[in-house]
Amino acid sequence: MKKAQIQATASKVEARTQQSKNGVVGSEVENVNMPMQIIEEKVMLGKTKDAIRFIQELSDNGNSDAAYYLAKLFLEGDVIKKNAHKGVEYLLKAADLGNTKAKMEIAVSILRNGNDERDAEKAFEMFHDIAMKGNAEAEMVLSCLYFKGYGCEVNKTLADMWHLKARIDDFNENKVFEILGMRDSMNDNDFDNDFENIV
């Protein structure tokens, strides 16, 4: 980039950053593309730390996507130093702010690593919340949980109803197998008829 282009970009980034801090941008800041454009411009100017601070400010102001993005940055450690503690902290914050991806990761972790009935109930509650928002994979998992009575009372009617809803919403079978910790894929007929091996 030429010096004039860099200066123009820097001025634009600073103006956008100030607008977002002052609330002028409004709902645009909630749009994933707007913050990513600012972040990209900051990184291109060699201001990666400023970009991270900008994401933290968005998170501090209640942006669930920014909190989730920070969680992934800390957990993966590719851009900033890996820090599992901070990663989990931001993952929980993102979930509290309503981020579906964060809630799904936490629900999957509880489902796979839970030790007692309280964990089962928490996993059920989280999958139920996500399914109610229309997530097809959570709908299918919820169907399995109702079928097996994991974290809830066995209810085959609700299991069938959620199974149908997941199929209508075109659930991704491989994602569901991954969530349930099942490595082998089955065909749809097997999935429909073989709930016994699930959970």
C-alpha cells in the first residue's frame, strides 16, 4: 500500500472505531462484517493488539459474537497466546450473552463429560434452549435425550416430534454424530430405527 492509502485507511479505521465506541454505528456494530472490516484494517496496518482490544471492547459492550470470537482466539492460540482459562471465560460470557455456538460447545462438553444427573439435566436444558431457537442439530440431540431419558423423563412422543422437526429443518447427520461422540455414520434408516445406541 502507498503511504497515502495507509493514512486514509488509518483515518477511516479510527473514525469507525470512535463511531462504534460512541454508539453512532448502532446496529451495524452487531453485524459481523462491520467489526471484521475494522479488525482486518487494523491488522493490515500492523495494529493487531488494537484489533484484539477492539474485539474486547465489543465483548465488554455485550456483543456475543465478539465474546465467542475472543474465546476461540484464546482457545486456539493462533493469533494470540493460547490461554485456556480466558478462552473458557469468554466462552461462558458468549453463552450468557446468548451466542448459540458458545451454548452448543458448552452443552456438548457437559453431555460428553458430565458425571451425574445434575450434569445430564444441565445438558438437556441447554440443548432444549438451543433447539427452541431452531438449531436442527440441537433438535436431533434433544430427540435422542427424550428417547433415552437423559436429563429428563423418557418421552417417546416428544422424541418422535423433535426427530421430525430436525428432519424438516434438515439436520446434519455428521454433526449430530460428532456431538453424540459417535464416529461411525449410519444411513437415515438406521438413524430412524436405532436410537438404542445413542447417548
